[in-house]
Amino acid sequence: AISREGLSGNCFTFDGTARMIIVDDGDYTQPVANMSLVAHFTCGSIAATRYICSEYGSYRMWIDTSGNINAACTPNAGTEVVLKSSSKVVTDDETPYCTMLTLDTSLGQGNLKLFINGKLEDQSGIKTTTGSVNNWKKETNIADGSKDFYVGAYDSDGNGTHNAGTYHHGKIEEVILYGTTIYPVVPQTGKEVILKPMAELTISNIATKQKIKYQQALLLKFMKQGF
């Protein structure tokens, strides 16, 4: 269903039943070594697990029944790394949230990060050779299961199976998948995102910030579409 109550225009509404958006695997570009998955949404209920988006075997984002926002990403031939917010959503279907899951496989630690409304809520630990639920596996990129991308539900087996315990309840205005790593910054600066801010310094004795460019790939954008 379509609503005009999005942050900047139209958005999709989900009522906790079998409503979802499915994007065919061949219609978007799968990230490899770096990724940023961004979603803008509201939540109206946590009576069941509420999925924001997912690609089976690669990455996913959901709200659990305690109201915490969770996000996960799986390295190739490795253990899925799972992050969880400390803050909880308000289930009034009005409070807006921006959730960002970022991955940078080149870092020694903190490869996977979870931001809620610009605040860093959780991150992975030191990169290891074996990997774990808390650590990204060394020298590995994102696992690509060549599966469809789901919004508002979870494909629980990679074959299109989804159950009533995964449907979102609330509004989802947009979901954006970037093939690079971006980070939120203070809105007052007027800058939307920057690329790898901790590493992008000159090598002089007194380091200064370098000018950088980034590329972004729009996966889904729901606002101002005139549905």
C-alpha cells in the first residue's frame, strides 16, 4: 500500500501481513569488499520480528521483539557477523529511523558498523583468520548467494520462503545499497556522507584531510515517485 506520509513524499506501508517488495538479483549490483546499506522507516509493532530488508546469505536488517535494531553481513565461506543496537525503536509508526550498516574489509577492526540516526550503536571486533559472529574473516569479501533482495520480509531459505514472523509493520520510505563505504556526519555541515573518514589523511607529519570522491548505487527509492 502507498502512503503520502513519508519523510519527503510517498512511501510504502506494511501491516505485518504478507506485504513485501522483491527485487530480482539481476536488477541490482551486488557489493563486494565494501558496502553501505541504508534504510529509512517507521515501526508500528514489535509483536513479531520485523524485517526491513535482506538478501539471503549476504546481508539483512531487522527489528527484534524487544525493539532492538539488528543487522548482519556474511563473509564468503565464513560466519555471519551480527550487530545489535543498544537503543530501541518507538512503535508509534511515526518516529522516523535511519539505519545504516557499513562494511569496510580493508580495516583491521570494526569492519562492520551499525549506525542508528547517525549514532554508532555497534561494531565488529578485530578481524581474524577464522571469523566469528563478532569478527569479520580476513581476506574475504561479502558472500554472494545470487538471491533476490527483499524489502519488508525475509527469504528464510533462499528459495522465496518467508513466514508471518518476518513481515514489517510500519512504513519504509527508501532502501539504498551502496557499493562503497560511507559514514554519517553532522547535518549542520551540509555534507551527506564521506568515504572512510578515519583513513583518508595525508602522510605528512601533521596530517590533513584529503579530498575524496565516492560512488553510490541507488537500489530502491520510494519517495516522490508519484505512485
